[in-house]
Amino acid sequence: MPILTDQDIDDLAVGAALLGTGGGGDPYIGKLMAKAAIAEFGPVELIPLETVADDAVVLACGAMGAPTILIEKIPSGEEMATALAFYEANLDVKTTAVIPFEAGGINSMVPIALAARHRLPVIDADGMGRAFPQLEMETFNVYGVPAGPVALADERGNKVLIETASAAKAEWYARGITIRMGGQASIANYGMDGITVKYVSVPATMTLAIGIGRTLREAQASHSDPIAALIAFFAKTHYRHAGVIASGKVTDVARREENGWSVGVVTIEPFDSSKPKVKIRIQNENLVAEEEDGAVLAIVPDLITVLDLDTAEAITTERLRYGQRVNVLAVRVPPIMRTREALAVFGPRAFGLKHEYQPFGLDCGLAAVK
Amino acid sequence: MPILTDQDIDDLAVGAALLGTGGGGDPYIGKLMAKAAIAEFGPVELIPLETVADDAVVLACGAMGAPTILIEKIPSGEEMATALAFYEANLDVKTTAVIPFEAGGINSMVPIALAARHRLPVIDADGMGRAFPQLEMETFNVYGVPAGPVALADERGNKVLIETASAAKAEWYARGITIRMGGQASIANYGMDGITVKYVSVPATMTLAIGIGRTLREAQASHSDPIAALIAFFAKTHYRHAGVIASGKVTDVARREENGWSVGVVTIEPFDSSKPKVKIRIQNENLVAEEEDGAVLAIVPDLITVLDLDTAEAITTERLRYGQRVNVLAVRVPPIMRTREALAVFGPRAFGLKHEYQPFGLDCGLAAVK
């Protein structure tokens, strides 16, 4: 049984930032939470999706809120435990395994902290395969698991339970409460059994994130090209295709808080001045990368992550600054995230974008790709 | 045991509008609900506060939302039943009596509809002795009953349970959910036992409202002065003192929806042109009536209600129009609503007014009172 090591947690933080595609909250904070919980309560087991017992009671959990606020208002393990206990008490169930609802960002870590505290295993899978800004943007929802009931808790012990048949309403009410809890809350939802979890989840995303972190660490140690190493790593996973869509300098960052989200646009001016500027549109996460004339380089649900030019470490939306020298990496998501029904929930249209989804590296004529 | 008659419900609607002090939602809509529920499920018993059994399980209930929206989006009996059932299921209790959390406006009627459906008695008392715009503005809260848990439901079966030790937080979260449920929701909260309800409630407010309606109906039938009859009626109740603070024409109505409330100012120009204009400030309910120079004629928690000049029927905030000919009636609230701790929760300061509370007709130098 694989036990998460201290090194794994460090690697996971790096990989989860990349899978966060700019959002999902800075995993560094989550890393501190997870390590503190493991130190206090003991090690956490990461179990492969296919080994989950059919009669397991699985609950998804994480933190909800704008990433910029997560930095200021760090969720405590206590708070997450309150949400879990509130869910269990009201639904009269006992959780036997937790699954991150989001492998990208801080929510890769929150379930580890919770699992340590409750002596529960964490399933090596998630419901987003990356980070998304809304609660209904989950493969769990896409493939039929109700988003409600949702249990929310804040750091002062305030608790809210939402019951609704609509995933959109679950998001709408939970977002409203999260805003009124100060912009950040811990949530537990998408309760399901061990049979269900196997066909509604994006598999192996926790080990994917750990692998990303390990790849960058090893490239750094051996002074080899981290981007080349990353692309080679993704080729061996079910994500398969990754590529650099822009290399340049951040020349503009427009960002604001709106309805509980961080929204904005970042502009990157290529080092190669013959190439057009690239604009990335953001709603917590990076949604679409376009050239000035509107040509799409990569688009949601595919991953678009801004990486530091030298270290290839991901730069979250809230840490983007004028003058940063960056590579923009795009990664195609696995098939379970590219079905017709998945795109209806977290494809371009779900974000109000008018574009059709073009899978990165399959059929999108990306002249800028290395 | 007094059973509510059809006539009682009609009278209650008229009286509840007056106790609504402009807000609380139009009781006419509630009347239709209550009558339909009684026709379908059978009669409802109104029991005096002092006869409630010590081991009774009492739950307060009503509709939450802006009065202007309550007119458009009428709560159904089904919806209130959903809130009650959700409260009971999660708290594992069985309600034996319901109490209106608000005797003014539509919330005098919602508990009757619920009581008919569940064959429960309604207690002749409430937690506001009038209408107030916020959930924590309850004598229940003032005298120590926790506002949470709060169960909310909408007409589509969406349900939310809020657990918090803070009455202000209960209001804050419930208001957020109410807004996201479309501006109106049914709620059940302030669960308490039969011993407690007797010392935290404003007694006999349902029969007070019925008495107001009956008084106006009888005055109309006998062609006698309805205002004089009202003032005489109040003198025999624990409210005791009522008086007219302005007679004139509505010359301006400024009103808008803000954070789920109806807020605004109405201006009345006296028929006696030697008298100054009177301005009434509104937050769902009428909060303060002032002369142009700032002299206070009456102030919250005392009742300020705009009455039709001829019929003396109350005009709710959302029905105020330029040109209406009106009397403005002020009524002093009973002592349980005028204690130091009560004023801390629903006195002028609680509404952001800078004035001290001056009990109407005790010591406020009201030159304008008839």
C-alpha cells in the first residue's frame, strides 16, 4: 500500500500547481496543512482507483473560494473535519475513503490533511483532472453523481447543508454561502459508493501531479531541460500530449474579484518579436490562450499553465506580475474529460466562450507549438 | 379551543397588514394560502401562549424575502412543509406546535397554512410583535433562543440547513440563500420547548391582528370613524397607545431593491399646509417618521403604518403611490419589546439610525399627535 512520503507531498505541491492552470489556490499553503496533519495524526495511504472496495463510502472534499482569498484565509484541518462530520451526521453515513474533487491547486492537499486526521485513505483520482472554478464542473456530475447534498463549514464552526437535485443550484447556493463565510469555505459532497467512483473519476491524477513534481525536481538536479522532461513525462500518462504555446514576457495583468471568482486577462509578448502577442483569459483558472487575431492556441478543458522560464514551476494567477519571463504550456486532457457530455459541463460554452473545443495537438493547427 | 374561522382569517389579513408597518409582505396573498390549506386539510386551532404544554416542541416559521418579490413569487404550502420536514429530519425532532416568527404581513398567514397541512396548532403569539426585516430581530433571539439551525426551502424542493451559534450569521447566510433562491424562501427555525416559548414571545399578537381587522370591519359597517375605533381598540390591548402622526397626501415615493430588501423614503404633505412635510424611512418596514426639520414623530420598534384615509386599511410599502390620501398611525409596542436588550437588537441603532428610541406617546413631545 503506497504511503505518501514527505517527498511525495513536496512533488505533489509542484504538480498540483501545474494542474491548477493558474487557479485552484496555491498548493504551497495546502502542503503546509497536509504535512502538519500527517505529523500530528500519522501517514496517509494513497490507493489506486481500481482497488477501491465496491462497498466503500466515498466522499469528495476540498476548499471553495477565490484563489486570491485562499492565500489570505487559509482553510484549517478542523474546518474540513467540521464539514465532513456535518455531512455524515445529516446523511447518516460513515465515510471510508476520500477523493479530491480537484487535483489542481490546494484541493489536491486538503483531502490529505482530512484523511490524516480521520485515518482514511485518499483515492488516487479526482473529479476535475485539473482545477475548475465551479462545483458542478466535475466528471462526478458529468457521469451522474448528484452534487448535493453539500456540507459547508467555516473556521468558526458555522455549518450549512445544501440539498438540491441540480448541480448548478448546488454551486449557486454553495458559492453564495462561501462568499458570506468570508470568501472561503470547506466543503464535502458528491457522496458515492466504491462501484460508482471507478467510472466517474479521472484516474491516477494524484500520482500524475506527484510525477510532474518529481520530473521537474530531477530535471533541476541534473541540469536538463525541464520543459522537455515535462513533455516526455506527459507522453507516458493518459494525458499524453503537451507542448509550449508561447515563450515570452508578461506585459499586462488585468485581474479583479467578481462574484467570488478571480477574473481577468494576462498578455504575453513573445521573445520572438515576429510572433503575435498571446492573451490568456482567466476565471480562477486559465480558460483560453489566443493570438492577437483571435487564433486559438489552446482552450478549456485542456490545460493552459504559465511556467517560470527557468524552473518550469507553475505561476498561479494571483502571482502573475508584469515582467515575468515565462513559457506557456498546454496539455490535452484525457478522453473521459473530452466526451460530448463532459464538454457540455466544462467545455468552452460552459464558460461563456463562443469557441468550439479543439483538442490540443490533435486537430487545431497550432503553428506556435514547438 | 378557538378554531380560526373564515372571518378570523379575513380580519387577520387586515390586522397583519397594519402590524406589518408597510412591510412583511402583503397578507392578502397569505390569506389565500391559509384559506386554501384549511379547505384542503381542515381547520386550525389558535392556542393561547399560556396554554402551551411545557414539553411542547415549538418551531417558528414563515417566508423570508423582499416584500416586493413576495407579491410576484408566492410561497406555496408545499414549500413551507419542505422546510419543516427538512428541519425535523436533520434535527430529529417532531414539531407539536408552530409559532409565527412575525405577526405582521404575510408571515401571520404562512404558519396557518403549514399548521392546517400538518394538523398542528398555531400559538397566539410571535417573535416580532409586528414585522421586521431581519431574522435576528426576534424577541426569541433577544431572550436567548438560538436562531439556528435554520431550514430553508424553495418551491423546487431545494433545501438548505444552516447551523451557527450567531443570530447575525444565521440572518446573513439565510439572506444569501434566499436571494439565490430567487428572492423568496420558506424558513423554519428558533426551535424551542413549551416552557421557553412562554417567556420569549410577544403574547396574543394573532388575536391582536384579528381584533384590528374586526374593529375596522365593524366601523365600516356602522359608518363610524375607523381611526377612533382603532385607537380605542389598541387602548384595551398590551400595546395600549396609538395615535395619528400625519394626515395628508403622498407626494413622493423613492424605493429600490438592495441586498434583498426594499429600501426607500416616502414623503407625505399634510392637508393642513401650516404643518411640515413628513418623511418616512423604509427598510422593508417603516422605520422612522420625521418632520422636515428632523423632529421625530415615531421610531422603530414602535409601529408606523400608512393607512388609507377613508377605510383606514394599511398600505404596504410596495403599494404606496403618488397622490394617495393617507393617515399615518403610530402605535407603541408592549414592554417586552422595549427593554434595553430588545432595543439593542431591533431599536433605531440596529437599523443604522442615529436617534435614541423615544416610546411613542410616553415622552417624545409629539406636537403632531391628535
